[in-house]
Amino acid sequence: MDDSHPRPWHTMTEDESLNALNTSAEGLSDKEAAARLLKYGKNSLGESKPKSIFKIIFEQLSDIMVIILMVAMLFSLVMYFIDGEGLAEAIVIFAVITLNATVGVIQEKKAAGAPESLKKMSSPNAVALREGEESVVPLIEVEITKLIMRLHQKRRLRASAR
């Protein structure tokens, strides 16, 4: 099998998994754990700059269906100025566009707080195998790609655990 498509972890034997992770059944030494932490960085959610309210509104109004509604609203306004009919339709379409944009902005603002909520919910510590013994270490200091855990009843696992 070529290296661009490695085998799934669940199909590997213990020895194959340990070799793929460059570790042993005793776990990493403190020195190796520190080196990998420097190499791969901390195991934390990245910080991102929040979108401005104007960018969110622009994104809401640049949706293809909203643009179609705007064209229909403009067409209704043109018909109103030509024939005197169509003002009610233009007002209703404007109300729909405004309501849609308002709901979209509210949802986007609520969703922007989701990563912070996830950080608060996540377990602050992990049990890692270090030099043959289980150690409780801060989760942010666990190497992202090289974590091996022994499974116990009621132990929480990270999604990146192997």
C-alpha cells in the first residue's frame, strides 16, 4: 500500500500502530513528549478573528436566492412606477429579504460563540502514557498526532485519540 493512503488505524496491529506513531508500549519519554509538543504545537482549538457585522450582512445579502428576490423587488418597483401597481409586492419582498437577513445574522452570531463553548466543555486533563506509566497531563500539552491511550470504563476520549 502506498504512503499517500495509509491504512486505517483500526485495521493495524498494536505493533504496526506503535511503529506508525514512532513510539513504544511504554509511551513517550518526557524529553520526546516535549520535543513533539514543540514540533506539532499545542492541542487546542485555533483562535480566529470574528467576522464583522457588516461582513455577515453582506454574506447574507449575497446569497443567490436573496439576489433573485432583490431583482423581483426591483421589477415590482419598476412596474409600480410604470403602471401604478406592484408596490405591495415590493414591500412584501423587501420584508422577506430583511427578515431572512436578520435571522441569518442572529444565527451566525450565535454560531460564532460555539468554539468558545466547546473550549469550556472540553476536559482540561488527559491521561497519557509516559515512560511506561499513566500520567495526568494538561490536555493542551498532549501531542496532537501522537496520543495513545489505554481504554478504561467511563474514560473520556479525544476525537484525535488512537
